[in-house]
Amino acid sequence: MTTLLDKAISKLRTLPKERQDELAEVILDLAEEAHYTLTPAQIAEVKAAIEEVDRGEFATERELAELWKKFGL
């Protein structure tokens, strides 16, 4: 086991059991798949985002500040 993985596992052990199980499922899914495949809905979202960028549509500084505040950052 790498040092980073060992550090991550140690951190996970401090979380509530329900959260540990959720994250364990994610880790197992990632370990079993050689690559991640986007769903059709995710592909559509990426295409829509690229189209917005191509049109020059970006979030304002105010919108970004509100977003960061929402997530406590």
C-alpha cells in the first residue's frame, strides 16, 4: 500500500460508519473498473458546457463568490 493510500484509509476510519460504507463502495467501483465512462446525461452536460465556453459565457466574479460561499470556501 502506498503512503498516500494509507493516509486516506486512516482518514476514512475517522468518519461515521455510514459514510465509510459509501466511500468504500466508490473505492471498490473505481478499483474494479479500468476506466470511468460518462453517462449519456453527463456527456450532454459536458457538451453544453463546451458550447457555453465557445459562446464566451462565463460566470461573473460575483456568481463565483456566491458559489464558493455556498460551499464554505
